[in-house]
Amino acid sequence: MEKKKVAVPLVCHGHSRPVVDLFYSPVTPDGYFLISASKDGNPMLRNGETGDWIGTFQGHKGAVWSCCLDTNALRAASGSADFSAKVWDALTGDELHSFEHKHIVRACAFSEDTHLLLTGGIEKILRVYDMNRPDAAPRELDKAPGNVRTVAWLHSDQTILSSCSDMGGVRLWDVRTGKIVQTLETKAPVTSAEVSQDSRFITTADGSSVKFWDANHFGLVKSYDMPCTVESASLEPKSGSKFIVGGEDMWVHVFDFFTGEEITCNKGHHGPVHCVRFAPGGESYASGSEDGTIRIWQLSPPNADDNEAVNSNGKPTVGVNEVARKIEGFHIPKEEEQQQQQAEG
């Protein structure tokens, strides 16, 4: 019998209660970062590549349900059961603003241009705070139909999407009018909604199903039934050929996007997996669990036949983008990576 190689993750300790949300920053000149939300009330910032602890944001008096970083990873935000959303200086850890709510804040998200912070929660109200005028009253959108569970921006901050913890569906809001313009129907409440890095897809987890929606025309692209109740799903950002799922069975599953077949199943957590997210380069992904740990897993190495896309000097024979799509985990030297980012603009 050939012994199957078991993936050994980086295990990040530090939280004393369940980890309920994870968020990766885009790649910045200083690398990329991972922030985690936990019921222990202390969001933590880590180096996204190594998982090394950088700092803890201290100030909340209740469980933290949601966390995010702005595009430059200079500011962090968190939504908490202490009826507040806080904005932090991600370099010093200092609290910059505390926005008081009348009930638990379940979700928060910075706009792409970093000027706005969106919050939602048990109050059923989506609020938009202007980071340039933090003392001004927030803008409130039309009332949401249920308790807000997730929020995200898309279409260059022209559209907001939200899901509710007590009913199915993802609602799309027109930011200009503050009204719902479309609902993506699901049977069960959507516990995770992610906009892909290239803004083409919305990935949702509801009940025991993972769905992929066209983010521009809002049609359902793919829907896969999962082996268990899932809480979170994330699409590989570079090639879009794989997706990961975490849920009640305590495992982190990797699936083929095109066929829905399982590629890998990572075991190691000692409790349900509440959140999974791909790193911005797609070479690794993180999972957060009821067991209080974060685990960072490497995507399996490229297949030997994929290496045909690289010539004898190790240089790509086709465009960098195409190679990155074909060879997951292919390491692009820093200079080329920056040129590629500038080219993608």
C-alpha cells in the first residue's frame, strides 16, 4: 500500500476561544497579512505567509464576530457582541475609532478605496461610515429583511451584498439608492459570502451547499452538495480551479471547481471549522475552528507535467499570468510579481 502524504499545516495558537472569522489582506509592499476574529474578544494580526503573530487589538468587551483589513493593510476593523465596531491602526495596534451600535455587530467590511466602512448585525441595519469624517453620522441603507450575517462590497464599491442569519438568500444593494436590487436565492441561510479577487464570482456557503454566482449578471454558475453542513467556502484566487470548504465535520476539504470532485481532505482541527480563506496568491489557505486555532495549509505542489510551461532556464515560456494560472504555487520572484501587479493595475 502506498502511504498517502498527509499535509502538515502551520498551527497558529493564541486565541483562547473559537475562531469565527478570517481575512487576508491583498499583497502589499510589506507582504500580506491575516487577521482573525474570535469569541475571546481579541482580534489578532499575523504574517499571512508564516502565520507569525504580529499583534493583538485590545479594547472589545465581548466576542468579536467579524474582522477585516483595508486594501493597504494599514487599518483593521472588527465587529463585536459588545455593540460596537472598532477601527484600529494596523501598524501600532491603537484604537482609532469606536462606532457604537444598538445591538451585536456581526459583519464589517472596508470599501475597496478604503474610505468607507460597512457594518451590519442583529439590528438589521446596514451602516456606511465615512473614514474621512469618522465623527459624522453614518449613512443607513433601507432596513435589511433579517439579522445581517455577512457583508461585502463589489463593482468598485457601487454594490453591497449582505446575507441574513435567519433566512436564505444574498441581497445585492445599489449603493446610490440604498435599496435592494436583486436577491440570489438559496434554501438555507448564507453563512459565508466571498467576492473573488478578480470580481467575477461570488462564492456562498448555505446549509450543505456551496454555490458560485456570476458577480456581474448574478446567474448561478455552479452549485455543489457537500458531505456535511458547511460554514465557509473560498475560491482559489489565481486560477479559480479549486475551492476550499470548512464545516461541521472538522475537516478542511479542497475541491475541483469544474467537476466538484474532492482533491484533498485536511484533518487536524478538533472542532467545527467556522471559516476558511485563500491567501491572495493562492499558494496557501487558512482555517479557523471552534478549537481556538488557526491552521495554514499549503496547496499541493504542482504536477510534474505542469512544468512544461517553464523552459530550461526556469523562465515562463508564456505570459506570467498564464503560468501562474497553470502552476499553482509557482513562486514568482518579487520584481516580476510587482511588475505583474502593475500590469494588472
